Amino acid sequence: MFVEGFSGPSDKVVKPLTPEDLAKFKAAQEKTGVIYISRIPPGMQPAKVRHLMGQYGEVGRVYLQPEDAKRTYLRRKYTTTKKVHFTEGWIEFKDKKVARSVAEMLNAQPIGGKKGTRWRDDVWTMKYLPKFKWSMLTEQIAHEAAVHAARLRVELSQSRREQQEYLKNVELARVLDKRAQRKHQKAGEGEAESTMQDTRASKRERPDTEKADRRDNKRKKAAPETMADDTQQRQLKSVLGSIF
């Protein structure tokens, strides 16, 4: 099975191990040494790393850590580079002495190669890991994968809660908006009813006011006539008094 970032021996054949073979395998594992590379030149693949390191000794397994998925997405979106990039790596040598000497010899040195090659001027940054075995790396990778999966589960759970809370707030806002609309509609109907009642009351009061105005006008018209009659009566009485 192909695993991205991993490059094992090309002639690897899986078959059952006898007790003697298992003992030999454990002894061979005790002799291996692992080098850690803190920076992988952009575009360099595991097979290329194996080829370059194989010039200095027998290489066992090679693992390069792929870059973050988000960073890969952004790089592929805004640049023309589509190949997988790696950030760091581990190289297993069959002999720990060779691994130690290679790390001391190549650390902080240019990769080199023919003039015009892609990584000629890039610099190796590597370190020998004493008492470090490949099984520790696989355990570390498995642990990191488990931590990453747990983090994803937490983020998904939090996102789900936030989404539910958002939908709840949206529904609450919709209900409150409907209540406000009904309240506003009832207030408008109440104002219209009050206006109609005022109109009816003003219509009922208008005839009474007109009648009162007509009575006042009649009184005003009758008042001068009454005053004239009183004046005539007084004049008549004065004339009769002077005769008799």
C-alpha cells in the first residue's frame, strides 16, 4: 500500500518470520540509526531524498511529512506549483555509525549537484537522533494522527453547536418579528377604530351645534325688534302723560 511521504526498500517482500529471522530482524533494528531533516527543499520527493542519501550508505526507510492541507490548497490556488510539498523528514540508515557520520558531514552544507539543477544551492539541515528507532516514529505519527482526528471531532462538534445556536437565534428572531408585526397591526387597527369613533361622535355633535347657532341667530334678530317695541311703548306713555 502506498503511503504519501513514505519510501521503503524497493525489494521488500512480506513473508512470515521464523523465530531465528525475528531475532535477526531485532538485531538489525538495533544497529539502525535515524536522521531527522528539519527542512525539505520545495518539490523534493521521498524517492529523490532516498537517492541522495543512498550515495553515503545503505538506506532503509524514508518518511517525509506532507505540508498542511490548508497550505497546500492555498499554494495550488495562487501558484502554478501543483506537486506535493513536504516540510520535514526522517531517514533510516542500516548502520547507526553511517547515519551519525552522514548527519555530521552534510548538516548546514549545500545539497550540490550539477550546475543548473533545482536544489543545487539549497542547504541540508539535519541531525542524528541517538537511541531513536523507526518504531518510535510510527508511534509518534499514529499519536499525531489520533490527536488530529480528536481535534477535528472537537471542531466539528463545536461547529455543529454553533450552527444549532445560530438556527435557534434565527427562529427566535423570526418569531419576535412576527409578534412585533401583529402588535403593530393591532395598534394600527385600534387607531383606525378610534378615528372612526371620533368621526361618528363629531357627526353626532354637529347637528346640535348647528341648532344652537340657529337659536342664537334668532335671538340676535329678535333682540332689536324687542328693543324697538319697548322704545315705542315708552314714547306712547310719555305722550299720553303729557295730554292727560
